[in-house]
Amino acid sequence: MEPGGMSQSPAMELIVVRHAIAEDRATFARSGRPDAERALTAAGRRKFERGARGLRRLVASVDLVATSALARAVETAEILARAYGGIRTVRLAELAPDAEPSALLAWLRRRRGTVALVGHEPHLSALVELLLAGQPTGFVALKKGGACLLSLPRATRGAAELRWLLTAGQLRRIRAG
């Protein structure tokens, strides 16, 4: 607590979003194209558009959206950016499914405000666990199109506070109040 009983605001609010429903992995593999090109389904896009509207009701503004370079995450990030009025989106190698979650800490330390990350499982859950508990231990599972909000006074292991974690269906059910 700050003097006078006021709590210090966090350096960052971090929204962590798993990509929306994508084409079936096995069916897509038979196309011979790389998995990185696997896109969202039409239903996945529609559902996440509604989920992004619910997310906007929970978090009024976002300063930046960062995404992995895989098509399904990029499409999800673009939908999210549009829901927030067309904010800037960047692609990060640190959000690739096989990246080490701790590799994101240095990038996060250079950010302030509200940032959204869009990526893949189990990478994102491991990142959330790292920020909450200091190490990945398997207690978080983000569903496709689901999201969580973390408050970070600083981007270090175990420093975050979980504000909420919601499934895609819960995000879609949030109505304007």
C-alpha cells in the first residue's frame, strides 16, 4: 500500500488470449501445408468476434496486441485489435508454441499500460503460471478463445496477480451493462 492507504497501480495489465477455434490439425496436415498456415474456422472467427466484444466490456482499452506468427493466432489478434478500434498488432517469436515462456519476460519489462498476448497452449498457460507462481506447474489451462487478465507490478516470476480467467463461452455471454 502507498502512504495514505492507496494501492499502487500496476505497471501493466496483461490480457492473455488463446487463439480461437482453428481448422482440425489432422485434416489440415493432409493438405501438405505447414501447420503454421492453419487458420481459424468460420465458426471460430464468429465466436471470437463475440468473445472480443465481451472482453472489451471487461477491459475498456488495450494499448498493444502481440501475437505469435502462426495464422490462427494472427487472425485472433486481428479480431481482437478491431474490437478495440484497430490498435497496433506486433508479431513476436517469443509467442511461438515452442518458445520458452520465460523468454517473454524481457519483452514484457519494456511495456507499460494494457497489453494483450495471443498465442497457443501449453505455452500461454506456462507463461501465466510463471508470472503467478514463479514456475509452470500445470494449474492453469486456457481454452480456445479463452482469456485471463493479470496485473503485473513488474514482469518477473511470481509477481503477477490473477484478476480473472474466463472461457470463450463466458466471454461471449458478457453483455453491456
